[in-house]
Amino acid sequence: MWGGRFFESNAAIMQAINASIDIDKRMYAQDIKGSMAHARMLASQGIISADDAEAICQGLAQIKNEIEAGQFNFSQELEDIHMNVEARLKALIGEPAGRLHTARSRNDQVATDFRLWLRDQIDYTIGQISKLITALLDKADQHAEDVMPGYTHLQPAQPVTFGHHLMAYVEMLDRDMERLQDARKRLNRSPLGSAAMAGTGFDIDREATAQALGFSGPTRNSMDGVSDRDFALEFLAAGSICLIHLSRLAEELVIWSTPSIGFVTMSDKFSTGSSIMPQKRNPDAAELIRAKPGRLLGAFQTLAVVMKGLPMTYAKDMQEDKEITFSAADALDLSIAAMTGMVEDLTAHPDAMRAACQKGHLTATDLADWLVRELGMPFRDAHHVTGRVVVVADQKGCPIWDLSLADLQAVEPGITAEIFDVLSIDASVASRKSFGGTAPHRVRQAIAATRQRLARTS
Ligand code: ARG
């Protein structure tokens, strides 16, 4: 491609470090689409002839078929997808192929291809997250009334419903979708026509190519156009946060499925056995999801380090962007898909969850609140009295609601039998009616509202 001033070919080791074709061939469809839009624009601007543009587009279409049929011979010597495609075009159509690269550089070409690829990827990931949200909503719906211990510090805190707990993850994933949608807006500008970095002297129409490629418009500065990779960093950041969320759910599934807790059973499809211990069911998929965030976080950090301190404009360092982003995207997709399958196939055990509510005096806060409401006690004093009730219950080996009225009155004489109305697990859950609270009707409202939001955005 640059034979004009080069007399020796590259060293083998140079080819090994320089070639990116094994990675960037994944963008072949975007590369071809971008080239077709560019060729058509060049023709309508009178920069190349309509016949040449037609020959170019036909040749490119054939190349696409060859690649998809597995008949394309990718060459390391031709370095990357852009030059592989162009060389094949030359072989297929001859002279007009040489006109395609008018008013263009690989710098704006690769930036365009990568944005197009990542835009498809973001759309796919958003769709995947939306499926996971639906799976969680369906489970939350089934278990909107089923009580379980809610924890802080992994110590029993207050009763909640399993549905409410699952809906917490729906909120996280909802934000993940929003973050990706937001990143997509900034990504969706076309660098094509920035050329090498300064723009071009040819009378091109950047609006036309942007529109043909589904971008909202052209990037505004040619130097930024070829050197910006924020869109990839934003995707990796949003993907990292999403996987952090999935790893938390994965960890809970691991905890919930251990037999001494037994809140859920993972289906056979998402469990493995042990080669030595016949009784084992291991939550391998959940564990692997728990392990994946490092890949995304690592990818973000790797690309951030590639980009930091780079002078304007394009530098070959940036070629690393694709391998980093592609493999991170694969890890993200696989994790979301596996989590969706696990959640869909999960069996919850409401009896075990309810039984677990017997431990940990989960309604102690309700007792303290009652003292405040009915006896006018300052909350700090009520907290203290309740602490003493808990000590008595622990001494007797029962939950606070199984103490007799006499036991309670020995601690605080003002307590009446009405207290038992607020001490049960179900009463506690039903009383948490504040917006965003765990009362079953609130959980169902949250489910309905999320279903509506999803229907609007998809
Ligand atoms: N393969 C290169 C990349 O991915 C394409 C751009 C190369 N441009 C250049 N001037 N060497 O970054």
C-alpha cells in the first residue's frame, strides 16, 4: 500500500506486532458498509464517477459474501481488515478500487468501523439486559409476598419479601441500560471524513455519510474524530458496573443455594456435580459470573492506560482498543446470558425463607417503632428497651414475638397486648408501605412500573 518509498519488506517480528487482522476482521461488515457509504458519497459529490462507485460497491458486496462463506483469505501481510478488503477489491475490480481511498484515511476509517461495531454491540447488550430484567420481574412477581430475612452486614436485619430483594437487582440493571443508552448517544457521531486528521481538500459531504451509516451527525473536529476512543471507555465502564451488579447477585445465589441456607435450588442445567463427592451440586455458573468483573475492569484500565498521555492525534497504540473491547464484550454477553438462564430456571423455597425469619429477631425495629408511636418514647430510649427485650428472648431461646406479655412488661411496664400486632413477620412486611418499601403491594407496583418502562424503551 505504501510501496512508493519502501524498498524492503517488514521483518517477521514487525508483522507479528503490527498486524491486527486476526482481531479486527470481526469488523468486516462495518468496514464494508462504511466503504460503500463513502464510495456513494464520493460519486454523488462528483469526486469519483458513478460507474466506479458502482463497481466498488459490487466488489465490496462480493467480498462480504466471500467472508461470510469462509472463502476469504485473510492475510497477515496486509495488516488489518481495511487493507485486506481493499487489496481484494483491487483483485476483483482493478483500477476503480484505487479510487475508494480518496478523501479518506485508515484513521477515520477505523474510528468509523469501531463505532459502528460498538453501536451494534451496545444494542445487543441492552437487549440482553432487558431479557434478564424480565426474568427477574417474573420471579419477583411469583414471590412478591414470600418473606425472607433482609440483611445488613449479612446479619439478619428486617424481614423483606423475596420479590423486593430481586427488584433491587432490577433497579441496578435498569441503570445499566440507561448508562449504555446514554453512552450510545455520544458514540453515535461519524468520524468519517476526518481523513488522516486535518480533514480533506475534497468537497465531501460528511452529513451524507453520517446519515447513510445511521449516525446522528458527523463529529465536529477532525483531530478529535480520529483520536477519540471515549466511546469504548464508556462502554467498558458501563459494562464493568453491570458485571459488578451481576457478581453481587451471583454471590447471593451461591449463599442462598448452600443447603444449610437452602433458599433456592439452581436447576441441573446451571449446576455441576463433583467428581468425588456424589451428593454435591455446585453453582459453577454463578461462581464464574462472580469472577468475571475483573475482565471488564481490567479492560477499562488497559484501554485507559493506552489512551492516557497520547498526543494528538492517531497513534498506533490505539490499535489495541479492539482486542480489549471485543473480549470484554464477549465476557459481558456471556455473563448476562448465563445469569438470565439461571434466574429463569431457579426454584425458590419460600418455606426455608420463612423458617429463616425465626432467627435474628427481625421485627425488633417494629417493637421500637411501636414504643415510639404508642408510648411517646424517644427513639433512642425505645432502641434501648428493645435491646433489653432481645436479651430476654435470647436467654429464653425464642424470638421476641414468642415472649409473654409478662416478659415484655417486666422490661417496660407500658407495653400492652397490642404489641403482638406489630411483632409478626407478615405484619412487619405489610407495614413497610412507604414508596420503595417491601410491602407486597409496593413490590407489585414496582414490577408493573418497570414492565411499562421496558415496554416503552424496547
Ligand atoms: N489497524 C489500525 C488500527 O486499528 C488501523 C488504522 C491504522 N492507521 C495508521 N495510520 N497506521 O488502529
